[in-house]
Amino acid sequence: MSQPADSMTIHSSSSPIPRWKGWLLRLTQRSPANGQVRFGDLRRVTPISQHFGYDRGLPVDRYYIENFLSLYASDIKGRVLEIGDAAYSTKFGGDQITQQDVMHVSEGNPIATFVGDLTHAEQLPTDSFDCFVLTQTLHLVYDFHSALETIYRVLKPGGVVLATVPGISHKSVDEWQDYWCYSFTTASMKKLFGEFFPADGVEVEAHGNVLAAIAFLEGLSFDELTQQELDYRDRCYELLITIRAVKPVSGL
């Protein structure tokens, strides 16, 4: 009598092994045995750096952020709004920008053209920006739905938001620590941006893998890994999420 498909076994000379246990056995045979893993410099309960790796170079997440902005640099043009400062707009938009605006949550930033937060931003003009550069910000906003409503409102028809959010991350140790509310996934970002932008105008991607995540959590710099190690993507280890969303043009 033949066995049902869901009870198939891998046979050995002694006793049958269920298929899933056989798969697990092969997997563990390719990895160091229990007790044989070499932790080296990572056998510690505090990170190598608590500053995301800035004190060692460029943090791992910034490698993915800058690659993303470089890929879509042609979107950073016309009137551009960025949160906090204009560093990324200037670096990747350059002379494509005709008017640069900066929004900061607190008074006293000399380069801020708008002061306030994205959940109550009546001061931002409607249908006014060709591009909104929004890196590592939404996780600091408790009411991120209201923030996305603002972002959609202030973009011109055809305007683009280039956003990044953390997936796997430790919290900052600076003044933003108490504002840190969330980490996200590709699924949550697709649903969130899909509430405001048409589905065919939203591109969401995850970046990272287990090694990159460990390096980032330890506060290593991106150049302590190889490009091949950084660029390998594992959907189970979403270190950083990037989003490009386009506001539709009226009448199309």
C-alpha cells in the first residue's frame, strides 16, 4: 500500500525519519553544531557602537538609503521638501532643484522654512511640492496616518515621495529616543501608502539580510561588510524599507 503524500518519510537503515526532520537534519549538518559557534567580538551584551555606526563610518542602513535615493535621483527636482535638513536633497537633486524647503519639528533650525509636525501641518501649501524626501521619519510619528494624509496633500499631481523607514533596528540614544514608536515591514508599508496612493503608483522594497542586520544592530559601518554581503536580500530580515509613491495627475 502506498503512503499518503503528507506522511512520506526518508528511510535509513535503522528507522524512518519524517521528511521535515530529514530537511532539518540536513540544514543543521551544514551549520556549526550546538556549542561550536564562534562568537568572537560579538559575544557581548552591549553593542560595539550605540550610535548606529556613525562613529565608525557610514551606518549600514544609510548604505541602503543612499543607494535608493541615487536610484531615483531624477525624482528630486523642482520644488523639494525634506525633513530636518536638506542634505539628501542637495546631494542627489543638485541643480535639478529650483526651490528647496525644509521642515523641522522645533523652532530654532536656521534652515527650516516650515516649523511643525506632519500630523498638524496646515502651514504646508497644498499641491505644491514636486518631491518629498522623507527618510527615517515616519517611525517617530505616532499618528502616521495623519502624516501620510499631509504628504499626499502637499505633493503636486505627479509629485513623488521618496521615503525610508526602519525594519530591524535598535533605538537611537539621542533626543529622538523618546519619539521612537515603530518599526515597519513591507506589508505594513504597502497597506499604509495604499490607503492614499493608487497601488500602481507605489513601489515598496526591503533591504538587508541576517548578516547586515547583525552588523547594523552592533553599530558597525557599512564598509566592514562586502558589497555582496550588503546587497544580498532575505525577505525574513527586512533591515530597511524603501517606498516610492507617486500622486496621480488629475484627469489621467
